[in-house]
Amino acid sequence: MKRKGTLSEISLPKLIVAINRDALTGTLRISTEQFTKKLYFISGNLIFASSTYEDDRLGEFLLKIGKINLQQYEKSVELLKKTGKRQGAILVELGYLTPKELFWSVKEQVQEIVYSLFLLEDGEFEFIDNEIPPDEVITLKIGLGELIYQGVKRIDNWTRIQKEMPELDTVLKISQNRAGIFQEINLGAEDREVLSLIDGKRSIREILSLSKQGSFPALKTLYVLYSIGILEPASLKDAPEVEATMTEKTETQEVPPELMGFLEEIRALHKRLNEMSATELLGVTENCTPQEAKKQYYSLVKKYHPDRYINYNLPELKEKLTDIFDAMTKAYDAIKDGKPYERKEEPVREEEKPEEVPPEVQALRQYKRALKELKKGDFWVAAEALRWATRLDPGEPKYWFYLSKALSNLPRRLKHAEEALLEAIKLDRFNSEYYSELGHIYLKAGLKKRAKRQFEKALELDRKNTDALEGLRAVQD
């Protein structure tokens, strides 16, 4: 890998892929007139990032995402100047963050630093071998495939991407030497549709014109796959060979012995797909944390990702794995975001169509189900049911109110809880209980002044509101 140069000569995705491919240990330093940002690697894995740009610092990052408030930020900066300790350690000592929240925050901060580098069109880079951060820095192993994928998705410059891609009339093919980081990428349905158009015969121009998602989003998909070595140009002599090989496989390939048991497993799982809940699909408990769900999801990706079996020309396997992987991804997103899990609907023949249930009735059923789950303390399931209720009948304020209650009991969902409650207040401005609940959300977030205002509003509407009275006492304490 070239150790020094400019990003106009070699793109950031290609630099990162080269570092990963060669299992390098050291620091990739990227400099502009405004800042210097460093990415630290051990054996090709990204473990940390730092930046001299003030807005990238941990305190400013936490302030921007609402993890700490201004008063907490200023207190931590004051102690930082006095003690010289790291700001993250100070925030934990002050009780503003738990150690777990600090770890999550640092990881998010590092990712944002990396994402910002994808937007650079020029800058100088240098890779310094064997330079790694000090021991006291939190080290993180971050999936490079997904990081590159999400970073490229932020680029909004057609000319720049086109310059870094081969000519539009170039025929692309899937590389036989695919990088391992490809397995880390969670391609969406639209991106997989673009991947399916690559057959070793179509040019980039043809793929862009055929893609349903539009030329620019399709070009970004091709760019990320090309950057990490999944795609490569097919020469004129390659194309007939690819076509002949594909024809031969279609006519003669049978299920390999090593896949026979797996194919049977896939068939059985596919039959049950529309009967399974989100937790059943992932194989986790209903009370699992988002971190547990994430760990299980990534282990399933390694087994069920359709692209792992791309070399086998087995249409049935590809079709069923695509359905299974889509379902698992939706299930993971539902658990992670506290949203309802939407199963894929099977087509129903006219004579079999059931009598249509009005949306308001469906919403009420979901609401009643949610109340039972709230009593049991199963806030994930309750939130999922209430999400459905608000979609089916968005004009009913109590659905938004109880959705907020469920979300406020889930980790890192206070912002979503606030949004749901503001929607309830928009629909019913004279409900004292709604303002009181909003006050408690702000109190949990450490926003005492906001909390006080909401409790006072609640008491203006109902002087006997005990929740609001207790909230005011808590603010004063």
C-alpha cells in the first residue's frame, strides 16, 4: 500500500480496504488546513479515531446528540482543566454517564469522525507503521465493511463518485477474490437489487438505467462495492467466459453434498417465516437488550447472508435466503428501534380474503395488548404494539402517550419518548397528565429547567396532579 499521498490520488475506502487486506498496524493520518484526523489500526482492524477539530471532541459530540446538557458539559470542562483527566472519565465520575454509556458514546463519536472523512474530496494522507494510541484510550473493534458502506452513503456528489469509478461503459463483474469485510455489510433490499443486475455482461450505464432506485443511489451502491473489491471491471475477453460458465452451471449444477443439509434447514425455516415473531427469528428472549440482539443478529448474518453462497448457482437457495435475511433484518431493526415487526404478507386469493377490519379497531386491539404488556413490564413488546396503534390511528392521543411511557423505560429511547409525547400534546393540549409525563422525561434526561416548566403547565391545568407535584419536589431536591 502507498504510505503517503493525497485523497485525490486514492480514495479513503480503498485506503481502508488496503490496510485491512494487508493486516497493517499503525496510524492513518489525514490532514487538511483545518484539522488532522487519525484512524488507528491493529492487524487491519480499526480500533479508534481522533481529531483536532473542536466539534469532534467527546463533550461537544455528547452535547449535540443530547446525551448531556449544557450545565453538565460546562462542569466536566471545568474539572478537565483542573485535573487533566479525560472528559469521559469525568462524566462517569460525576454520574452523568454510566461506563456502558461512555463506551457506546465513544464508539459513536469514533464512527462520526470516520464518516466525516468520506465527505473530503481532497486532503493529505500518511500511514505510519506501528504507531498506535496510548493504552488508556478505549479500543474498539469496528466493522469496516458496514462503516465504509454507511460512509459512502453520505456522499452526495455525483461528479466525485463518477470520477472514482471506471467509465460508464465499463462492464462490471463480481470478483472471485472478495474481501472478507463484505460479509459485515448489511445491504438493503434496493442495494441487493443493484447487485443482482451485475452479470458480467451489463455496463455501469446499463445497470444504472435498469435500477429501480434511480441512477445516483445505484451509482453509490456500485461505488461502495467497487471500492471494497466486490466488483471489478470485466475485460472483453472475460465476458464470453463468464457467460459460458453461467450457462454450464445452470444446466449441470446440482446441490453440492455440503449444502444438502443446509438447504433442508432453509426450506423448513422458510415455511415458518410468516408465523415467527421478531424474537423467534433472531433466537433471543423477549427481554433481551439491543446489544444482545445485535450480537445474535451478526452471528446470523455470517450464516444466512445470501452473498455467502453467491458462487452456487442455486436459485431456490438464493430466493429463500433473501426472504429469510430480509425478515431477520426487519426483526433486528424492530427490536433495536422499539418499532413493530412487520411480517411479509402472503398473497391472498379473492375468495380467501377475510373481512376487512377497520384501522381504528385494529389500533384499539394493539393498544389493549400493549396495556397488558406494560403491566408485565415487557416494554419492548408494548412499544411494538403501540407503534402499530399510532400508525393505524395516528389521531388518538392516548396511543402516543402510552408509546412514550413504554419508550421511556427502554435504554437510549428518551428522545423518541419525548417525540411521542409531544405528538400526544399536539392532539390534546389540555391534558395535565401529558405535561406531567413530559416533565418526568426531562427529569430523567437531567434537563431540570425544562422539567420544571412542564410540571408547572400540568398544575395550571390540574392543581391536584400528584405526579406533577412530586416532579416539582424532585426538581427542587
